[in-house]
Amino acid sequence: MQNIVNYSIGFLEGIQRGKVIFLKTLGMQTVETMKAYLDASARVNPAILHHVYEWYRVGSPEARLYDIKYTVSGIGLSFNSTFKQSASIKEGSSVPFYNKAFIMENGIPVTIRPIRAEALSFEIDGEQIFTKSEVVVDNPGGAAAEGGFEKTFDSFFNKYFTQAFLRSSGVAQYLENPITYKSNLAAGKRGGRPIGIQTGYRWIANAGVGV
């Protein structure tokens, strides 16, 4: 009986030791799944995510203006995102909108001034406008784009990750059924804690994400 207790204690200790490997695997797969989720969301509703892609390439993996990374620490798994500089040029312009993703996501007003030309020329509701004055665009990405990336990011973790991803990947079912513990119980009766540590470590380390 004492060996079974020690085997169980060792199993939990092994899980703790192998948790980092599991979290790294989960982190890598979650990042790739989330990028695909954002791409799909952008293609369905470009108004909210057009700003985090290069011009005219909304939803394209090769045109992302964002990156997502994961970090494994003592408190678990965390994710953070950063925006990239845009390199494409919008029709009618001569230079890239370098901070396109950051500015539009945060709804930062943009002031446009004529530099080389004597006046600005742009179209509003089909009418060509010319002005020598500076023009202030209050929300360059549109109202839907402001905060659109953050909302989609939150939606992934609050809904898709817990309701679909963990189930479809098989992770939830794997963690709910530690069959390795049962299959090695006989060895645990003989070997106690060391066998428990080995079993727990292998079990959590092999909890890969099959997506």
C-alpha cells in the first residue's frame, strides 16, 4: 500500500517536472492555430482586421503585420503580440504607411500634409478634392478596425480555444484520462515513487497537440 501511495506522489511529481515540455508543445500549436484563426476571421470580416495585413492582401499568411509569441514560466503559458512595419504602398501613395497596423488598431488620428506637391488631392464621395491645407484623418482604419485585432485575439482565447481547440486537438480528452497511470500501476506497486516520477513525466510530456 505504501508503494502505491509513493507511486501516486511520484506520478504527480513527474507531471510537474514534465509540464514545461507539454506547455512548449501547446504554445507552439496554439500560436499557429491562432494565426490561422485570425486569417480566417479577416477574410470573413475584413473591416475589422484589414489593418493588420499589407494592402490588398487581407487574410494572407504572407502579408501579416503582426506576430504572436508564447512564453512558458513558473505561472504557466502566456501569449503576446507585436505589430510589424508595413512595406507595401497603397494605390495613390508613394510611400508605405509604416505604422499602419499600430495606428489603425489604436485609432490614432493621422495628419497629412503636402510635402513635394503644392496641394493634396483626394476623392470624397466621388468628388475630387484639392487643398493646400493639412488634412486630419480622425480614424484612418475606420471604426470597425479600431481595437479589432485585440477583440479577435480575446475572442480566440475566451471562446474558440476553450470550446473548440482543446477538444478538437485531443488535449482535453488526453488530460482527462491518465491511462498511463493505470497501465503502470503494477510496476508502481513494486517500484514506488521512482516509477511514478517516470510515468508522470512521460505522460505529460507526450500530451502533444494533434492539429
